[in-house]
Amino acid sequence: MQRLDSLWKAVNIVSSVRDLAVESKTYQWDITPPITFFLHVEHADVTLKRHTLPMISARVELQAGFGWQVATDQDHAGVYIVAKRKPVIGTMGRGKFYITLPHDIHVTLKLEHCQLTLDDLNTTLDLPPHNHAIETS
């Protein structure tokens, strides 16, 4: 029983350390359509939600935030977010991106090993085939 208690304490400590290592940041951009929103992320859960306001907001939660590089930018053509994990130390964490954007803008996504959730969407979605070379024996 003592061994089980020690194991349970260790699990709780690891869970607490993981929760402390989550870095959260919120970004917001006022926009004037027509523009494009571009998101390039890897190993993340991405949720896109539409609204009627002339702004884009992004809430980003990064596990092991020290292992990520995040860059954002805005110009007359669009709003851009790129988030990549750093080699070696970045492999410990996964990201969560909650994006809220207007109905009347173009969205371009470059996703690598991601889960995508689309909320309140009216669109045509075209997903090209996966471009890995097929090996034959």
C-alpha cells in the first residue's frame, strides 16, 4: 500500500509540474476585410470559431512553453501566426490554439500533426491528398 501511495504522489507531482509548465498568451488584431488569416502550427489542437466582429483573437496555450517559438505579424494583407517546436526540448509539449475570426476573411492553414475543430462554419472545404511518397517492395 505504501508503494501505491508513493506512486500516486509521484503522479500528482508530475501533473502539477506539467500544469505549471503551460504558457498561455492572448493575441488580438483589429482588421479591415478583405484580408487573409494564415496559421502554421505543428503538434497542436486548433479550434477555429467565426464571429461578426472586425477583429481576430487567438488564445495560445503551450505545454512546455520554453520549447516553442511563436511569431505573429500583421500587415495590410493579413494576420499571420507561426508556431514551431524547438528541436529536442520542444518535443515535450503540445499546443492549443483557439482562434476567433470574422466570417468574411480568407483562412489559410498549414498544419503538421494537428487536430482541427471548426465551429460555426459555412464554407466549402477542400483537403488535398497527403503527399508522402509511396514505398513499394
